[in-house]
Amino acid sequence: MVFSGGDTLPENEQEPGAAASSKNDTASSKPFVISTWKHGMAANAGAWEVLSAGGDALDAVERGVRITEADLTNRSVGLGGRPDRDGRVTLDASVMDHDSRCGSVAFLQHIKHPVSVARAVMEHTPHVMLAGEGAYRFALNRGFERVDFEVPLPEVRAVYEKWLDKGEYRPEANIENHDTIGMLAIDSRGRIGGACTTSGMAYKMHGRIGDSPVIGSGLFIDGDVGGATATGVGEAIMRVSGSSAVVELMRAGATPNEACKAIVQRILRKHPEAEGLQVGFIAVDTEGRYGGYSLLNGFNYAFTAEGRNELVESGYKLSWE
Ligand code: SD4
């Protein structure tokens, strides 16, 4: 299938890992949940408790990614994350539901569960996005507590201080397989919910905000079509409004795998120099199909449904090792 504007959908391509799935996307009975990277397995288990009890997709994804946010061994999500180049850990997160309601926080410090603050922005303000000091004050007003431990964690600070010796900024692909978590769930009523949460790119400029809290870039859901969420270098994802682009291709007839692949290819077209540039998308549609695709190898996503719990190696465009 070829769309105008240069996005060729991948039916005849035979890249490693991609071949099996582009024509026949895997479909699942509902409910189910998928999330980015290996840490998604633990997060999915939390989401599944909600979904298997007949709960709501948005409740499920919030419950799920909170597990990752609370895991202080994770260096890309929550307050165990790597700091910016000024030594501050600043968090970005978003949520979106089946009815296009959404909320996000960006550049938020000292709060353990940014995803829940994002949900509070959606539910308790007339706005979609709050950033920085305003997001922090809003969180305190809603009863979230400032954490009482040292951030960055001492072991994370030690690595950062070593980094300062050279101070070179270079986005790293697939940092030890723990990265931003994006999660999409379809509940037993067929409603879709999504969440995305991250500490962002390590050693970013102070004040930098990535794709994860930007609705349409790090996360997008349209209940008529499906949903998508992203991981990887946020700047590349934002340049094409990645997640909404995936959803719009699905609206035009692409399967989740095809749509993720086409947008990865679009990103590559806009970035001929792709060294170190990892981006990955996962997507679901209202028919219960799901898929994922990344620019570089090494990306995987966790899938959980009744009687199934697996880590799926994503198709990819380029090998980096
Ligand atoms: C960002 N997309 O802030 C996030 C980072 C990420 O692995 O996915 N990190 O750009």
C-alpha cells in the first residue's frame, strides 16, 4: 500500500524481524495490554490485575506504569533516572483515554508518580499540560508528596559526575534495555487507554522536554481507530508528531505494524544520519491487532492477555551492532 506524501507501507519488504508480522498483524482477544521494553513485563502485570478484573483501560495503564516509576533501579523512568546536565532529574509523563481526554506534565521534579499527576491535570484542570514549577505546585496541592530522598540517587550522581569530566552529549540507543515506558491497554469493553512516562534523555539540557508528555508525539489515542506510543530520541519523534502519525495511518487502513514501520521510515528520511538514533513505536487498533517497529535493532515490547505473557522482539530497519 502506498500513501501520498512518501510513506510506503512495507508489504514487500523483508527486513530482519519485520517480515513475519507486516501482513498478518497479531490480533488478540480483549482485554490486553502492551508496553515498551522488557520492564514492561512487570508493568503489564500491574495493568493486568485491573484489566482481568473487568477494570478500565486508563486505570490499568496508570497502575502499570506506576510500577516502573517506583522502580528506583530504572535509569530512564521515575526518580531513579539519570539527571540532566545540571544534575537535576526532571520527569515527563502523559495519559490519554478512549474519548480523547488527555493530560500531561513536563519538567516535573521531586514527585514519584508523574503519570498520576498527568491524570490529575486531565481530570482536575481545564488544561492538558502543566510544566515545571507550576506542575510541581499543582501536584502538591493535589496531595502528592515531595519525596524525601536524595535525587539523583547517590549512585546515579556518581556516574553523572564522571560524565561531567568530558560533558559530551550523545543520545544513547537502547540503554541496557530499560527505557521510557509507553503502555496501551484495551479493556473488556473495548475502550483504549494509554500512558507514557520517562526521565527523558540522560544529560539533556536543563529545561529540555521530550516527546513523552507531548500529546500526539509520545502518545496518541483515537477511540475510533486505535492508539500508539513512542520511545527513543524525542526530538526525532516530535519532528513528525510520531504517535498521532501512526494513528492517522491506521485510520487510513494500515495495520499497527505497518503504521509503526512507515513512521519509522519517515523519521529516517528526515534524518539521513541515523547513528545512535533509536526510535520505536508500539500501536493497537480497535480490532485488537497490535504491533511495534523500531529504527534500530534491540527494541522489544511486553504483551499480556488472558493466558499469554510475552516479550516480543520488534521488527526494525537498521542494525547498530
Ligand atoms: C525522550 N522519548 O525524552 C524520551 C526518552 C526515551 O529512552 O524514550 N528514552 O526523548
